[in-house]
Amino acid sequence: MQTLYHHIRHADGPVYYSGEPISLADAQMMINEDIADGIISPGSFLRVEGVELVIEPAPPIASGE
């Protein structure tokens, strides 16, 4: 049985998706498309938190200093 999610939110709170239940794979495809379109920062990733998915921002790039 596949787990389905009704909500995806950004780690800082705003809702990214709320609607028909989708699989983790479908959610990842949505995120990848928005990364490609420049809507979400490259390196961002999904995390499962209870019954919803959370978009974690890309970790900061070390400046090397």
C-alpha cells in the first residue's frame, strides 16, 4: 500500500500544495519541476513529517573562508 499526502508545506510555514492526495514520487516530481523553473532553490528536498511533506531549503554553500 502506498502512502499518499494531502499537504506539502515549506519548512518556514507557507503551504506549497493542498489538494488531492499524491504519492511521494509525484510530490518529488512537482518539486523537481519547480526547481527547474527557478521557483524553488536548487538543493531543496522533501522530508516526511507525520501526515504531510515538508520542503526543506537547500543548505547554505560554504564560502571557504
